[in-house]
Amino acid sequence: MQKLSNKQYIKFWLLFTLLSLSYWLLCKTIDVYKYTIIGVLSEILWFPMIAMLFLLPIINTYVIFKNKKSFIHYFNLALNLITILILFLM
């Protein structure tokens, strides 16, 4: 098994952050039960998305303290905080 390089690792966590943000944004702005397939996907993905909602900021904070020079980690953390705000304020 290959070890992920630093750039692949950053892209991996950024992808998860963007997936989480888009999931919660779509669930808050559209009626997911209007179309059956979207409702089914929403119901299947709700638990992993809640786990990602709370775990990703913790992971990103750890990476920021570990690697203080990378701007993308701060961007990831900002996106995670925006996701939490969208979830609780909309």
C-alpha cells in the first residue's frame, strides 16, 4: 500500500470538507424529500456527514498545530466553521 504524499493528503481532506459543506448546504436549501433518490441518499449519508461535521475541525486543528506554514489547512478549518454555522444558523 502506498503512503499518501503531503499534497495528496491535503487534497483528500479538502475533498471531505467540500463534500460535507455541499451536503449540508443542499439539505438546508432544497426539499430533499421532493425527489425520492435525493431523499434516499440524504438518509443514507446523514450519519457519516454528522461524524465528519464534528471530526474534520478537530483533525484540521491538529494539522494546523503540527504544520503551521500551510495556508490550505486554515482554509479547510474556515470551511468547516462555515459548515457548522450553516447547519446551526439557517
